[in-house]
Amino acid sequence: MTPIQKLFYLRSSLSNEPANCIKNLETTANNYEHAWKTLISKYRNEKLLIQSHVKGICELRDVKENSSIV
């Protein structure tokens, strides 16, 4: 894929806040790398990701007998 195709695909895959982070970038081949680096620097916080996953696991409801029949 060319960089501009990657940028189109990236934009189509995002929504909400992540999409807003790169919405003002002009759609050019040169801006794909900038968009990618912007998202990585904002969202690649491994400690926060781990905390979020652990919290999700801890907040799971108990599985009750015959719960698949509901």
C-alpha cells in the first residue's frame, strides 16, 4: 500500500478521540507518517493499557450456572 492509501485506511478505521487527533492533517502521502507517530505517542502508554485490561478483568461479572441458556 502507498502511504496515502495507508492514511485513508487509518482514517477510516478510527472514530471519536483518535480520529479527532488527526482530522486536521491534510490527506497527503507525507502526512501518513506524521499521523501514525501522533497516534502512537498519544496512545502507546503500556502501563495505562495494562491497568485498563486488568480493571476490565476485575470488573467481569460472576458466571452463574446455566448462564449460557439465559
